[in-house]
Amino acid sequence: MNPKMIVKTGVDIGMTVALLFLMTYEMIGQALHEWLGIGMFLLFIIHHVLNRRWFGVLLKGKYTPFRIWQTVLVVSVLLFMIGSMVSGVIISRSVLSFLPIHGGSSFGRKLHMLSAYWGFVLMSLHLGLHWNMMLGAVGKAVKGTSKVRTCILRIVVAVVAIYGMYAFVKRDIGNYMLLKVHFVFFDYDEPLFFFLLDYVAVMGLFLFIGHYLAAFLRQYGRKKKA
């Protein structure tokens, strides 16, 4: 793996871990949550700088169904990330509290909730686009892959996705995405590990959906071309 790819992989892993911990909100403390948010935004910028060639060809070439879906995902994630950062600045009570911002906290909380949960789902779907690449990296790490390993990994992901459907409902994520509930409820007596485990499962669910939806769109595009 060349140095640039190592950096890209490190940035992507860092973003994924930061995203999961950001969903814990004040379970990890207000200040740490805000620092993680700033770190996530910086990693997001680095990620796009490293992948700037993709933006350079955005208006070139033919748009297949897969490319349309990929572009919609990237642009949507970008918008919700900006929404998270802007709303985070508005409602900051720790790291950025020195800024001369007055009012707008109600709007900021709603925008932050909307951006955070939609961003989480969309970024998980986006990860699904690169599932084959991740499988390839795992194969190289274990010095080759096999049908048995691939099959086991797919079964594990399927089990995680099934549990992810339960966790999605259990954690009320759908209602947060639709702003049916304006405040996130946490059980502060719950171990952080179990909270994160549920969100890993939800991420796995949308990664699973993103991967197979992308595979379908690629296949559909090839059939349409033929």
C-alpha cells in the first residue's frame, strides 16, 4: 500500500470512529463532543482534498445510475456535514462559547439533530460503496482471501445488519431523522460500550444496504448499456 493510500485509509478510519463517538453526544462530555466535532470536520476537509480529482471530473463523462447515486450521496453528506458544523457553532457551550453568537439555539439544536442523524445514515451508505475495496484490504492483510473467509464475512455483516434494524428502532433514530422528537434521550447509566455497539450495528445495516444497492445500480447500468 503506497503512502497516499495509507493516509487516505487512516483519514477514513478516523472519520468513522469519530462519527460513532459523536453520536454519543454528552455521554462523553460536552467539551469532548465539541472537540471531536471539530476534528471530524478537519478530517472531512482532508478527505476531500485527498480525493479532489473526483471533483475535477464531476461535470465530465456520462452519468450512469451508479454514478448518479454516488454523486447524490457525496453532495448530501457534504451539505449535512456543513449543517452539523454551523449548528454546532451556534449551540456550542464549551469550546466555541467565546464566539459572539446570541440567539438561534432552538434552530441550532434542530439543525444539529437533523444534520447529525442524516449525516450518520448517509455516511454509512457511502461506506457501502467501498465495501469491495475494504474486503480486498482485509484479504491482503491476512495474506490472501478465500471463498470461505468471504462467505463468513458476509454472514457476519448480514447478522449485524439484521440486529441493526432492531437497534435503529430501539434507538429511535427514524424519529430523530424526521424531527418527530426534538431532544435526544440518553440513559446515562447505560455502559457506553453497549450504546456504541448498537450504533455500529446501525452503521452496518446501512453499509449493507449501500453495498447491495450500488451492486444493483452497477448491474442495471451494464444491462442498459448492452
